[in-house]
Amino acid sequence: MLSLLYLVVRALARLFVAAGHADGSKDLEILVLRHQLRVLQRKTAPPRLRVIDRVLLAAARRAIPRERWVAFMVTPATLLRWHRELVNRKWTYRRTGRPGRPPIDAEVRGLILRLARENARWGCVRIEGELRKLGIRVAATTIRTLLRSARLGPAPRRTGPTWTEFLRTHAHEIIACDFFTVETAWLRTLYVLLFIELGSRRIHLSASTAHPDSAWVTQQARNLALDLDARASPVRFLIRDRDAKFSRAFDAVVRSEGRG
């Protein structure tokens, strides 16, 4: 039976090559390679691939049509996982020592909270200055973080509505913005500026760029203003971080042109 099967397959192979003329042998070679690949896939344990193997397969996948991805010995999900691992390596930096600032002494912590409660008009900078007079050096940002964790709002008002209550009341007049990054297949980092209307949760996405600066960010604000013309209520508040790319021109465009 095996001999008969061999003769039949051999005859079919000859007909296949003869029908394809010059490209027949090449097509048969591709068929053999695909069959060998299927043989390898029958193994219980997956083959060990080197880094150069992963790079070759990932690069070839972008040049081969999707309908022929069956030729790969790994699935597209595996190729995407390799890409995520490369992105993770790109954003991994060596840390020396314990990360972050050293913890605040308990006595200093209690003193900061006491100054904030007894002096409602003192801000973080004023409290920092008062501590320096006592020979205690604590950064204003650290004081701000401590006050927030103790649910003490910024000066001069530490009583009344909470931050959550304020957001709920004025949500329809607030827009928040921030950057997020996208990693391309070639590990190139692109920055996208995202705006969100707190009241409706509507999201506005900007174009992507590899080098965002103040002028680019301001132009994205002008583009956003075109979408805000149809708003029933003006934009009164803008929430953003202290990134230097958010200049005064950016704030002015969002608030003034967002009024419609």
C-alpha cells in the first residue's frame, strides 16, 4: 500500500510541475515547505525560537497577505505579544536605590496638618516657608500630596464643597486633557492629545506626532474649538497637568473659543 501511495503521489507531483512550466518546481517547493511546517507543528513541545527568528517572522508577516498567514508556525497573537515585550523593554529603566522620596517623619506630618487646619488661608508654599523657619525642609509638592491624602483642599478655602461635589456640579462646563502614547511596529513612540468633556464623556482625539511642542498643542486646541462651537454651554474650566507644553496660549484658546 505504501509503495502504491508513493507512486501515485510521485505521478501527481510530476503533473503539478509540468502544468506549472517554469514556476511549477517553485510552487512544489513552497508546498513541501508548508508540509514540513505542519509536521513541525505536530510536536507536543513548541520549538525554541531565537531573537533573530522572532524578528524575521515578525518582519515577514507585514509583507505577506493576511490570507497566507497560515504559513507561519506561530499565530498572529504570538507576534503581537512579542511586540508588546519589545515595547516593555523600551520603557524599562534601571533603578538605583529605593524609588521615590523618603517618607515624612510622623512629627513633621502632624505639624503640617496642624498648620493647614489652623490656618485655612495658608497654601502649600506658605506652609513650606513656615517650616523652613523651624529648620524643616519639605517640598511644596510633598505638602500638597499630604494635604490631599488628608482630604484638606487647597487654600484659601478648606471648607465647603469637596472636589467631587464641585466636579459633579460643573461637569458640563469642564474639559480635561492629557497625553497618551502609541507604540508603532518599529517601536516609534507617537503622542496623541486627548480631550474629554466631563459632562457628556465625549472624547476628542488630536492627530499624532512624535515631537509635541507648545505650538503643536496650541494648534490642537484651535482644532478642538471648531468642535465646541455647537455647545449649548461654554467651557469655563480646563483640567490639565503642569506640562510645559500647555502654555498660556493653549489655555486661552480652549476657554475663549470654547464659549461659542
